[in-house]
Amino acid sequence: MKIVATCRTLNESTHIEKFCKSYSEFADQILVADGGSTDNTVLIAKEFPKVKVRPYWKKVKCEGGIWRNPDGPHIQFLIDWAIREGADWIVHQDCDQRPNKYLKEEIRKILSETDKDFIMVTQIFFWGIDMYLPKLSRAGDGWMQGLWAWRANAGIKIIDKMPHYTFSLDGENNLDLDKSDRDLRILPPKCFMHFGWPTEERVQEHINYYRNSGLIEGMVHPLQFGGAPSLIESWMVE
């Protein structure tokens, strides 16, 4: 069983080392499609034996003279690459997302034993390094789930909705796993963690980027839609 982890990068020197180190613990291979980093993202990634890096050159022009790698095609590039590398399972994450220790410890066993095609995992949205946003991380009395991995032969395709994207099987309709029996849902203490808002400075950069590019003109501070942060729970650790 070959597990291939994938991520897209663009000036991710803050996150790439932790991403590669985390996935090296259980993945057989890590594929990084770099969108033109001008920092040392690529050099750091290439230090890990399991990592392969390829450039992804396609860009589209947004407002304010801002150029961006188109989200959907960038991810599709990684999926196609993983299949060519002989993946049995593909994991896709952004560079600021990583599995917690409990998921890393058990995932190979889980994937080898399941007959399902899609793996949904609880996702935790961090605020800084020791707090998280319960309003985004919870769904009612349970936990929010995100598609984390799938069989390489499941036929996943990406529909581009820049700056967002959706998963599909036919390239036209969104994949709705709530109406499927093909998914396995993994709950706490196993989860993956999103470190998208490490500092207030980074938050403001994020807001300004999406406003100035016109991608999300009404972009607001995460606490306006994410609610008040709480201290992380004991299982939210790497």
C-alpha cells in the first residue's frame, strides 16, 4: 500500500518543514507542486528524502496586479502526478494543515483495513498555537469533517472555483459524501489541524490579500465568523 501526500506551495517557508516532517512519519512519498516561491520553501522541502518537488507555472491575474496560481488546476496537477507515481491512497492538504499524533499513529492500519474509498477526518481550526475556534471546528454536537484522503482509483476530479475549489467525480457535480456510503469518518482523538492564523500580523496580510485581489472583496477578520477562541483540548497535539 503506497500513501502519497500532496501539497501546493507558494512562499511557505513558515510551514513547509513541519508539513514534510509530519507526513514523513507515515506517508511513502510527499509531492510538492511549487507555484513560484521566492523564499526558501523549495530548498527546505528538498531536504526530506521522501519529498519530490515540481514547479507549477500557471498563474491568473487578479485585481490590483496580483497573480495567483489557480486553485483547482494546481490541485489537479498534484492528483494526476500522485497517480503517475503509483499511489494507492492520496492525501491532500494545504501546507498549513497537518495530522495530529493520533491520526499519524493509526492511519496506515485504518487505510489497510477499510473497504471505503474516501476518508473524512475531524478538522480543527487553530488560533495561534494554543487556541482553536470551536465555532468552525464543531458541527452541532459533533465535529466538523473534511475530506482528507481517497483511493487513487476513486476518480476524484477538482472543480475550480477560485479562490476555492470542490471535489467531484465527473468534473461537473460536487461530491456529496453525505449521500454516499463510500466514506469512512474518523473522529477525535484523531484529527487534522489547520494553522492558518498563527499571528495577528498574518491575519491582516491574509485579509488584505483577498480584498486587494478582488477574490473575496468582503473578507473579514476570522473572529467575526469564527467566534471566540478556546484553549485547545489535550488531543489536539502533533
